[in-house]
Amino acid sequence: MKVLIIGSGGREHALAWKIAQSPRVDRVFVAPGNAGTASEAENVDISPTDFARLIKFVKQNDVRLTVVGPEQPLVAGIVDAFAAEKLRIFGPSKAAAELEGSKSFCKNVLRQADVPTADYHVFRDHDSAATYLAEREDRPIVVKADGLAAGKGVFVCQNRDDALEAVRRIARDKEFGAAGNHIVIEDRLDGEEASVMAITDGRTIVTLPPAQDHKRAGDGDTGPNTGGMGAYSPAPRVTPELLATIEERMLVPTVHAMKRNRRPFRGVLYAGVMLTNQGPRVLEYNARFGDPECQAILMRLKSDLVDLLEAAVDGQLDRLERVEWSPDPAVCVVMASRGYPGNYERGLPIRGLEIAASVPGVKVFHAGTTTRQGQVVTDGGRVLGVTASGASISAAKLQAYTAVKAIRWDGAWCRKDISDRALEA
Ligand code: AMP
Ligand code: GLY
């Protein structure tokens, strides 16, 4: 059968690579894809939010399954648009994707489902939020724009003045546009973060092995926030007991609450979890695979991903055979452009990809790349996700960095300590 993947990042390259391995799949398309997906599959030059053209393409090419990578098309209702045409698509409906698209909606569901999370309040305007801040005790707090803001709408504040500034930027300056129409203010939690994802058909869940990403730009988890500079799986801090708790006390009650709310959640339910001294707390839900967690996790998947995705789409996860995972850990190191997460240049030729690909256990997933006159060039801030599996986390790390060293372009950089947190655990 033919499969279409929507998106253009490292996550989508990993999905294309894994889906192309399915004996049941003979053609994989990626819209719009990158230079890496072009070598694994066929790129289609259609934007992820141009639903009409995507639907036309799927019908003309007899695509039997569409898999959505990023959150924007989900929150904009791509799954509803496909379903209206009776086309099979993996991902949550617009109503269910609100779990990621609206932080206040997410918090309400968490409260309803009695899932441990930070205490919070929601405000509709600048003044009510500012009054609340003025009246409460001056301690660390987190201020969030309610809607999608490409990861930039969250302010982790040390004190009241920082929080007031964040409220101003969201509600008065409207830095995030309509995403700032509501403001969520919550207690700051301390601990280490982990990513726990599950694939669900709205009733049954299949929990994936835990992962951790490195969100900060600098070594030792310092510097500005990014889309993620690397990831690894498994995450030793998430012990099997802790994973069972997260599944039973967080993921399952959330899936049930969504069903009760008549917004059944089908797709990837991704819990960003803070491991506090008082136990795990959900920081947020995402409605899709994490990037770069997906790259590390899919390196470890032994079963056919298409079986898993189709069972979720068809509401038959309860009938699926056990999903098999390699015990070997995987580490993904992101190579980025000079200037990222700020401004950066595009179009720089990348060298050494073949040598990197020949390092044992390594797969180089492309993120921000394109092809110009037969040459792979940079086309984004996060350019590559160099991913390796090995007999241990440190073995996987070594292989990944061996491959990284072979790759060059002007201004290429990466963190040097991806997965060290796992080694400390
Ligand atoms: P979110 O998009 O809600 O996950 O927030 C993005 C990042 O902000 C998270 O990955 C955390 O690093 C941080 N964050 C969010 N909420 C909190 C909180 N209540 N306490 C501490 N850090 C938080
Ligand atoms: N790695 C974080 C995310 O995908 O949101």
C-alpha cells in the first residue's frame, strides 16, 4: 500500500524510514519532506496546511494511510478534513488536538481526570492576571500563552517582576497573537523532565519506551530554549515502576476523560512529565510524536510501525500483538546552524554525510535540509539528527558523536553532552 507522511523535520524522516521498512508498504510520500526523506521516499511539494491539495493527492495516488507529524495541521483540523472524505489518517481530530492547542483546555482535562499537575489559574486579560500576581506570594511561577506559539509562549519566572513582564508580553504586546487570548499561570515545579508517549485509538493505549530530550542550547542544560538539541531512549530515571504509574495515573485517565468529553483521542498522546520529589506531574500534553524523541525511539522499534498506526486508526489496538523493542538504547544528537535558535543562514553545503552513514549503528535523520544542484544544503536551524543505537547509552553516544565528527558545514554545531544526564542517573 501507499503511505503519505505530513511534515518536513527529523521526526518525519524517521517516520518515513521506519514506514518504508514495512513489507506491506510499497510507496512512501512525504509532504513536503526534506533532502533526507527524498532519499528514503518521494517528496511531494504540498504544504502541511493545504488540506484540499493533500486530499486531492491522496485520492489521485490511492494513498491508504496518512500520518501527520507536526501539531499545526492537527490543531487546524486535518484529521476532520480527511475523515469527511473517508480517508484514513493517523492523528487526533481538531477537538482532541486541543489538548496541545490550548493549555487551559489541557489543564481542565487534567483536573477532571485527577491527573497530578501544577496548580494553575486561567486569565482572560492582562489586568486580572496582573492583579492575581500582585496579590499572591512572590515565588517562582510559570506564565504561558494558552495557544500554539512554537514553543516560545512559556515563561519560567524566578519572581513576580519576571512574571508581570511575561503577562505584559503575552496579553498587552500580543507577542503571540491570538495564542495569548488566554493566559495560564501555574506553580513552578522542580525536577527532571521526561517524555512519555503512548499510541492510542481512544480506548486502548500502547505506551512507548520513555525518552528524554535536551531542550536548552548549551551544554549542561544551559542557555536559551530550542526545539530540542538531542534525545535518548530509554530514560533510566523513568524506572519500569514509574512508567507504570505514569501510564495508570496519567495516560489512561486522560484517554478516558477525552472519551467522556466526546473528544476521543486517537494518535500519539505525549506527556511532558516533571519528575518531582513528590512524584511525577504532567507539565503538558502534545498531540504528536516528540521531535527529536521520535528519532531515538523509532531506532529501537522492532515491530512493524504500520501495523501499530493502522490499529490505532481502525480502533483495534486491543487486538494488536505485543510491540517489540530493542533493548539497545538509542541517542540522537542534533546538529544545528550557526545562530540557532536565533537567526541563521540557509543554503550551506553539507559534507561527509556518506562517511557518517557508514558508522556502525548510525542513521542520519535530516531535519532542515534541501537539495540544490544535486548537493545537500542546510535549510533550517536544526539541520540533522544523528542517531545511533548501541549496547549501552555510552556506546550509542560514542557512535553518534563519531558520525557527527564526519559531518561538516560552515557554522555547524551541536551539544557535546547529549545523554550524559542518563549516565548520571
Ligand atoms: P510546556 O509547553 O507547557 O511543556 O512548557 C515548555 C517547557 O517549560 C517545559 O518543557 C518545561 O521545561 C517548562 N515548564 C512548563 N511548565 C512548567 C512548570 N509548571 N514548572 C516548571 N517548568 C515548567
Ligand atoms: N521535544 C519536544 C517536543 O517535541 O515538543
